Amino acid sequence: MTSSSSYFDDLPADLSPSVLLVDDDEVNLMITAIALRDRGFVVTEAGSGQRALELLQQEPPDVVVLDAVMPGLDGFDTCSRLRAMPRLEHVPVLMLTGLNDDASIRHAYQAGATDFFVKSAQWSLLEGRLRYLLRSARVREELARSRARLARAQDLARMGSVEWHRVAGSVLGRLEWSAEALRAIGAARPGPSLRQCLRQVRPVERHALLRMMAERVGRRAVLAADVALEAGQGRRRIVHVEAEPVLVQHAGALPSYTGVVQDVSDRRAAEDRIRELANFDALTGLPNRRQLIWRTERALEHARRHGHLCALLLIDLDRFKIVNDTLGHAAGDELLVEVARRLRACVRHSDQTVDGPLETAGSRAHRTLEAVGRLGGDEFVALLPEISTAQDSERVAERILKALRHPVHVGGEDCFATASIGIALFPRDGESVLELLRNADMAMYSAKAAGRNAAAVFAPSLVIRGRERLTLDSALHMALERKELVLHYQPQVDVTTGRMVGAEALMRWQRDDRLLLPGEFIPLAEESGLILPLSLWALAEAARQVGVWRAAFGFDGTVAVNLPARVLEQPDLVEHLRRCTSAHQVPLSVLVLEITETGLVKDLKAVQAGLQRISELGVGLSIDDFGTGYSSLAYLTSLPISELKIDGSFIRQLGAKPQSAAVINAIIALARSLGLTVVAECVETLQHMEMLHRMGCSVMQGYLFCHPIPPAGVEDWVRTTLSPRLAPWAAHHLPE
């Protein structure tokens, strides 16, 4: 036992090998069984081949020792039959024979014996042979399990092995596929030839693949590529191939390759989806900012190389916010999707994500970069990678504007999605993507300033204007802090009594040695959001000035302050009005909030509640430019309005157009019936004053009475001109 223990070093300590010993000679059977048991084997005895087959059906042993010559069913037939039984095809079978001839040995192997042993009393040799067979069986079993695990892993990974044998006289050679490889490519045995595989590749990709193979084989380098195989019915299977050359045995032999193929269709689909999410807008499907910048950079590289023009069109939808705010964001998204569809129809759009060297696809491959993309929000960009003249880009812009003029039905409404387009050209308007985008943006804002629904080409003068605008914006942010803003006042006079009954506060900006009028900075303040702090300051300053005038000359009228509608939406406006008036000990009724008719009607629902709260304080509400709006007059009965101001365009035409007099008469009659005060602005001649007075309007303002002047000038004007009635209009019209 001690001498044989080394044979069990690789077996568990509590496990001994089992042997089925088959021999018709009872003496030999007994002696052999004793010898094997003494050497650590668990022996089961069978006196015939038939009995051996019965025992084998119950529990397969580790090894079968089978006598070759037996009556009835001899060892050769027994071996053949046990090999046909389940689970016994790989059990080691040692054939014991007294026949030491070549024919018997061949017969034993043909019957399925693993090895043979000539009968003798040399039990150590028999033991050694059995140990060898057991160890070989275990190695074979481990190898089979490893192969099964590998096959399973390859099936899970959709991978298999393939060999490419180069054959003299054949260009393509011969392919040998493993079963797993055939499953990976969806083919049946014996597997497709290389020619058949290449036929499944699209022609353009096939040529590129053949060039790569020829180059790599020529250098005996590793082959690695993703190959798209057409699987029929419009389906494609992406297969990754990776193979390395086999070391040739003699000089002049053609290099063969061995490697693996793997079905990576799912992985590539996931990668394509990730690439799509990274490069394309989720809502519209258009290239996003990242993809647009990449395409533009590549287009500029080709434009430099070939010396042609490249154009960038920045497209911004006009008044898109109104659709979002009115119909909701879902309707806004519908509008963006439809706009994207129309833009794609106006440009030779390419959806592919180009991330390979374009040179391989031809000298004009950069044209595939052409696309329209979504920069963000309601901004789109059209990239034209090659144009002949600037007029080509203008024609594309006009095509876009024409496509957008048709209404879009979203949210149950027909919307008109016009756009403003800025055009920048390479290399004239910039050498980089950022320069072109910036200059296209300037041109786009120029188109908006010109009335929207138009296209504008960048010009250097826009840079100067843009810098001036930027400088003005920066200075305006500091104007309040530096106390550069002032209010001038234009008196409102009751021509019947000759008294100053009010004034309109008009903002001015004392910037260095220039006095800027509202038209030069108020639009910028509205755009930048500064209009809110400027308006709140104007209310506080007007309240302070009323207090000064009340103390100086007994002023008991009102001051009108121009406000945009958005200021009326502020939740703390009421508290601000209270603070302004209480700080200077004047009643709230001295303030009149003046808002244009167009601005009021535009945001009517938003400001209605705020106006009601303000009216309850006693603050007046004046409608400026009355008569110029295009809305229903129903708001006159639903809002707490106290005053109407007749627009100056009607006043200037008095005496020249009978229609103006008719409109003014109608406004005065409407105001009288509603109990509202009427103020005529822009009164510049005695004739205008006389006609308005006869119509029933007595409160007026304009150059005939006084220009807008600083606060101190108002006091002087009252004392030197109004009170003594020295003005021509006063001497001519006022009663003694």
C-alpha cells in the first residue's frame, strides 16, 4: 500500500478507484481481485460478459478490466456493447489477453478497448497500467469539461474560432470554422468560403476591407476589423474578426491565419445608440451642438485644403416663447419637431455620425458633413460645407424662410414660426467655428432688429455696433449706482384754468457729456432685464420730486411714470409704491402708472390682478398711445383705468385729415361716457389746441406748452411763464 500511495496524490483521501473485473476463470478472477484490492482498488467481480453488462447498467466503474477470451459473449463483443451504453463511451477499458499477436491487439482497439495487457502475475505492472488509464481518463474528462465550458462561454459571447489557410494558386484560400463560429455568423456546416463571406459585405465596405487585408497580410500583421454582413431582408450582422499569422514551417510558404470571430451586433447597436444620444438632439433627431461643432471643424479643414467657401447659418425662431407660454411646452416641442422637419428638407442633410477619415471616401467626401442641427432651445444651425458664392447661402436662407411661412398646427392652433437668420462665411467672416458662430449671431440679431422674418449676412460694421452695444450695456448696469439716471418732466396743462395739473416723467441718462434719450437705452434695458430696477427707481424719484414741488409751489397734481407691463406683474410692487410715497409724505394718488395700450393688451391676463391691487391703493392707471392698438376695447370696462392719452399721431394730423378729428372725437366721447380723464399729447400748435379744446379735451401736453425739462426748470417755468400767463397760448386763449 505504501509503495502505491503516490498514485493517489491527486485524488481525494476518502476516494479509491473502482474496478469492474470480468473473467470466466474463477481462479484467475479471485487471484486478480485479491491483488488489486491489496493495492487500494475497490473491485467488483463478474464471471461473464453478460453479467458485466448487467452490472454496468447499475453504476459505471472508474475502469473495466476485461478478459478477451470467454465463452459465449467474449471480451471483444462485451467491449463493443458497453461502448454503446449511455455514460460508458469514455470509461477506460483494459483488455486482458493471453494472445500476444498483432491481430488480437488490433481487434481489441477496434472493439473500443483503451489499452491491452498480457496476462501475467506481475501485479505491479498491472497496477501501474490501471493507474495510468485512470489518470488519462481524468485528464480527458477535464479536457472535455474545459472544452464544454469554452464552447458555452463562446456561445454566450457569440464567439468562435476560425482558420484561414492560404493555398498556393488560390487568391482567397480556404476557411475552417468551429461550430461556435458558425453559430456566431448564423451559418450552417461546412461554413461559407471567404468569397461567400465577401459577397455579404456591401461593395464600398468590401473594397475597404480587401485593401486592409492585403496591406496587413503583406506585412504579416494582425487582422482586426468589424465587418457588416448582410443577413437578408434588410438585416445586418456585425462580426468582429481578429486573427494573427501562424508561424510558417518553411521558407516560401504562404502565411495562414488563426483567430476568432464574434457577433457584436448588439454591442454595436448599443454603441450606435450611445453615439446617437451623444451627437443628436433627442427631440428633433438633428445633430446637436457637439456634433455640429465637430462637423464644422472638419468642413473648415477641407475648405482650407481645397480653397472654397463654407457657410454657417444661425436660425432663431421669432417669438417662440409666446407659443411655449400660451399653448404649453408640449405644443412648443411639436413646433420644434415640425420646424426641424422643414429645415431638413431645405438642406442636403446627412444623419450619419462621421468619425472616420473622410479622405478614404473621395475628394468630395466633406459634402456629407452638410446638415442642419439644433444648437439649443429654439436656435438651429445650417452648415453648408462647400458653396461657390455668398449668394448660394442667401438662397438657402430664403428657401428656409419660405418653408417656415406656412402655418404649423400645434396645440389646436395654427402658429406661424417665422425665423431670423444670420449668415457667416469662411474664411471672410472667421477662421474658426467660434468666430463664425459669433458673427452669425450678430447677423441674426441684425435681422431681428430689422423686423424679423429675414436673413442678414455678417458685415464688419456689426462688430462695431456690437461692441458699442456691449459697452452701453455694461455702462447701463452701473448707471444707477453712479446716479447717472435723471428724470425730466413735461408739464400737463388744463387750458381752461391755465393750471399745471400734472406732469409726465421721462427718463434720461446723463452719460459723460451726453444726455441720452429713452429710445437710446430703454430697449437695451428691457432686453437685459434692467428695466425692472430702472422702473422702480423712477417711481421712487417721481414720488420724491412731487414732495419737493408741493413744498416749493403748492403742486397738487399727479406725475405719470412710464412702465412696461412686466413691472406690473411684480408681487412686491404695491409695497414699493407704499414705501415711495410714505418716505416723502405724499399721498399714493399723486402717482399715475402709464402703460402703452399694446403692452397692456399683450400681457392682459398677467397684469390684471396686479392692476386691481394698485387701483385699490388710489394709484391711477393711464393708457398711453390710445387708439393705436389692434385689440378689443373690452378691457376698458374690466380694468381700473383712470386716464386715456390720445396718441400723438392723431394730434399731428388734426386739420389735415378729417379722419383724425373723427377718431379724437370718438375717444373723447368714449372717455366721457366711462368717466375717464383724457390727455392729449404732442400738442405743438395753437390750431391743435383750439380744435382739441372745442372737442372737449382740456388737459394737454406738448412743445406748445413746454419741452421736457429738469425738475428745477419746472419750478421756474411755473413761476415765470405759467403763473403770469406770459406764454402766447395762455394770453390768446385763457379767460381773464
